[in-house]
Amino acid sequence: MADTLFNAKISHAGFCVLFYIFYFLVPLSACAAPDENVLPPTKSSKKISLVLAGGGARGFAHIGVLKVLKEEGIRVDSITGTSIGALFGALAAAGVTPDEMKSAVLNGGLRNAFFPRPVVIQELLYFPRYFVLRILQFKPALGLYSGKSIAKFMRQHLPKGCTKIEQLSIPFAAVCVDLKSGEPVVQINGDLSKAVEASCSVPFIYQPVRQDQRYLVDGGISANLPTGAVRDKNSVVVAVRLHGFTAPKKRTGFDTTMEYANRVTSILMASIEEKSAPDADILIEPEVERFDLDSFNDANLQTAIDAGKTATRKILPQLRQILESN
């Protein structure tokens, strides 16, 4: 009888230990559990480092890229992103599915994060205040928007309790530029939402993010396709390029400042990406050149996602050949 009671106590204690491990310790190891609907990962000893470029609304294509990789059971071992590439890369590294990302950006969700007020209204509010403060010898904030709404968007859509980069289930890096040194800054730890905000802080549109005596802005001005920031040099680098196509625009002129700025930015980003593209083993190049960088609307959303899917399916044979080779 005593032996039976003793064994029962041991069994009960063992159950308690297992319950504690699985319900309290295991969830802390990653922001989100694996998706049961994903196909088994491709059997390969090689690791994949995914690099996601910046490109404003063109970055909707990243959702399509991530969706195809997921459907094909191709495991991504690390993600490096700039600007909107950092935004979608951070969500993916936290375990947010492509379908969940799409739902988050629908109905102006992402547009409101980047442009809490229409640009024209924001300019009417910002510039008079700017000049008055300058006349009074004060230093006004530089940038139309604070950028805090971008960080707020991230906090709203990240899994509960996922706040630090080091908590992510997939290693992640957000690329910014420090205005003081002019050098790229690769953020691999710290506040995830603030890192994404900094990486998305387009100069003049958003205020720089102050961090440790640095002034961080959009990494696209130096490394829009940050293949050089990949830490695992032995991995297969798969880079998603958003400015690979600079076909002539079918317009007779540029009627607004934003149209002008969009075109100039696209040309500059294409040149920057051209320098880092050779460091990628595989380039995915969605045809999204028809979208302006600030056109965050649902009409463009699905088209860009489809472009990402098409471009990714095009490189699948090449990617599988590399993964299966010796």
C-alpha cells in the first residue's frame, strides 16, 4: 500500500513538472508556435537567409513571397530587412502568417500607420509651427510625422509578449542608418517595434529615432537590399528586390511633389540595390514598378502580393537545386 502511494506521488510530481515545462517554459522560447498547416520543411542541411528590401507600398510583394515559401515548406532560418522589408520581416520572424499580415494591412491599416493624417493636412499643421519656432529661436522636430504610429502598428500586430528582437523565433535584423556617422546600423536586439520604426523613418517624412546618442533613419539610403548585413555567411542568401524594374513611366510629366519624389527615390533605390544584388545567391524580383511608394491602398495590395508569388515561384527550381546540391 505504501509503495502504491509512493508511486502515485512520484507520478503526480512528474506530471506537475511536465505541466510546468510545457505550459510555462516552452512558450517563452519563441514568440509564436509553429503553424500546423505548414508543409514539412525542405530536407536540407543548408540554411536560408531571407533579405527583404525597402520600397514603401511595393513591399506588399513580401507577403506573397513569404506565402509561397510557407506553402512550399521552405524553412527560413534568418531574416534581414530594411524599411518595409524590416516591418514584414519582423512580423514573419515573430510567427505572424502571411494571411494575418494581409488582414493587418487591409482597409488602410498600414497606410494609417505610415500616414496618420493626409500629407496635405499634415503639411498645413507642420510648416507654420516649424517657422514660428524657428523665428523664436527654438529647434522644431525635423520630419512631418513622428513615426510613432509605425511602432504602434507593430505592437498591435505582434504576438502577445513579443517585444524584443531576441525573443523572436527566427533570428532577425533591422537595418537603419545613423545620421551622425553615416554608417549602417544593424539592430539584432532591443525593442522590436522601435527598431522597425527606425528602419522605416524616411528622412524628412519621419523624425529620426534617437537611440544611444544616435539618430537612426531609414536604412534604404545606404543599404536598401541589405545582403551585406546577413550574419550567417555560409547560408543561402535569398534576396527580394523591389526596384529591379525601372521601366519608363507612362506619363507626360510629374504633377505633384510626391510623384516627383517617388520617381527620384525609385531611381536612387534601384542604383543602391544594384550594388548589393550580387551578394545574393538568388534574387526574387517582383514586378511592382507600377506602384508609387506611398500608394497604400487595397487595390494595389492584392496585385503586389500576386507579383511576389509569381516571382517566387519562378525561382523555386533554382532554390531547390541549391538546397539539394552538395
